[in-house]
Amino acid sequence: MAANLTNPIFTDEAKARQHLEKVRWPDGPVCPHCGNLKQDRIAKVEGKKQSHREGLYYCNECKGQFTVTVGTVFERSKLPLSKWWLAMHLMAASKKGMSAHQMSRMLGISYKSTWFMLHRIREAMRDANPSPMGNNGGPVQADETYYGNTSKRAKGYKKGLRHKSSVVALVEPSTGKARAFKVESANAETVAKIVYTNIRRKATLVTDEAPVYTFIGSQFAEHQTLIHTGREYVNKDGYTTNNVENFFGIFKKGMSGVYHYCGEQHLQRYLDEFSFRYSNRSGLGVDDVMRAELIAKGADGKRLTYRRPN
């Protein structure tokens, strides 16, 4: 289901806050300070005691006050929650992303504020506690690619893959989930660390013929290889790496056609953004509204400050 842009959560601050509370606290408010979820020990502060803070709650367990934004990427933001909801829906519905300049024009806020907002949304998209891939011995596709430093007109252009950013991606065809990692170099050591950490050993590892996977593949229940240099895209056992290559295709088209440029220090957040949308796409039964609400849920326990805290 596509987002209804006439929804009051995009224009009414009270409705936006209520919807965020409903998404984050489906069973009632939870104190971010002590974790108390006993509803009889949490009271909503109303009337004159509320002061200037809307949606204020008081926890009788730790004697602390909080709102629905405390402990999330929304905390201390000067931007209205209605703007946040609209930005999350636009990011969730845009398959290849949305530039900060375009978002700035649509939201009517400054480019600087929009740029920082989008990075906080990408932080909310990051899976903080990923579970291992390859349950029940299923296949997991792994591949590596290179990004950046492609324009020969660029001032710092240098020829060769070693001057590009290395990316390693994993896709589990049975669940449709994807994960991507920016690494210093896609060598045997860095790839092994990612693969061993994210894939169960009883899974079937599916890769191309790159030497980096020779020993890594031997550590899994099965290692299926495709000879891409020989134009083999489905091997004799029916295995393919089309899913992970499709993920790379969407990522590169988005980065070149929408974002155009990404500093190496921010690349991982863009990878998290594309991994999130790929893992929660409509083909898996996740619509735009559900995707935006997943972003709001993913904001829990994450803070991203403009300047480094002391």
C-alpha cells in the first residue's frame, strides 16, 4: 500500500506524535531510562505540569521524565515529527533513494538540516542485531564489488580497483534479506570475517570463482561456485549469484543516478539504506507504509549527533 500523503501525520504535529507512540509503544509507554513498562507506574504529564514539552510522561520507578523521542534518532531534533514522518515515507517509497536537495525542496527545510535528517534515517535503517543467515542449510550468495572514483574528470581520479571503495554483500534468496559492508580491501581476511560472522556454517555458500572464497567455502557445509569468466550464470546444480548481483545493480544505479557522490566515510550508511529497502521490498510483502513504520521502530536505542559528543 502506498502512503496517503493527505494523512494527518504529515501535517498535524499531535497526530504525528500519537502515531509514533503507537508504532514504538504498541502495548503502552516504555521508560527509556529504566526500561519500566508497567502502565500503572507510568503517568502522562498533562495540564500546567506539562510545561512546553508535548507528549511528556513520568516514570514512577526511576522518577524520570521522557517523551516518545527520547533514546531515538529523533531526540533533540528541532524539526517537527510531521516532517520526520514525511521524510521516512519518501525514503521508504523511493527504490533508489532520494537526494537531500530534492528532499529539502519537498519538505521546505534547509539542505543542511535535510542532509543530517537523512543520515539519521539511514541510521534507523541499520539492523543493530542481525541474526545469522543460512538457516536450515539454505544457500547464501556472497560477492564483492567496487564503488567510487569512476570519473576521469575528477581531480583525485586514479586508475585501478585499489583506488575504489570495496564492498562485500550477502543475500539469502530464501528470505530475500541482504547485507552489505564497506571494507578497506576485499581480501581473504576481511571477506572471511564478514562471511563467518553472518552466515551459519551449515549453510551453502554460493560465490563466483574468485580465489578469495577457495578456503572460506571449505568451512561451510557446501560451497557452490559459478565460473563467470566462462559465462556460467547458473551452475549444473541450479545455483546462481543473480540475487546479490541484482542488489549491486540497484545500489550502483541509485548512487550514480540519485546521489551522484558519496564520501567514503558515509558509504556504510548508504549501504545500510539500500540493504534495508532490498530486505523489505514489496516482493516480500512489505509495502511503503509498513517500510516507513519499520524505520520508525529501528530508531530505538540509536543517537546520531551532528558533532561528536565530549
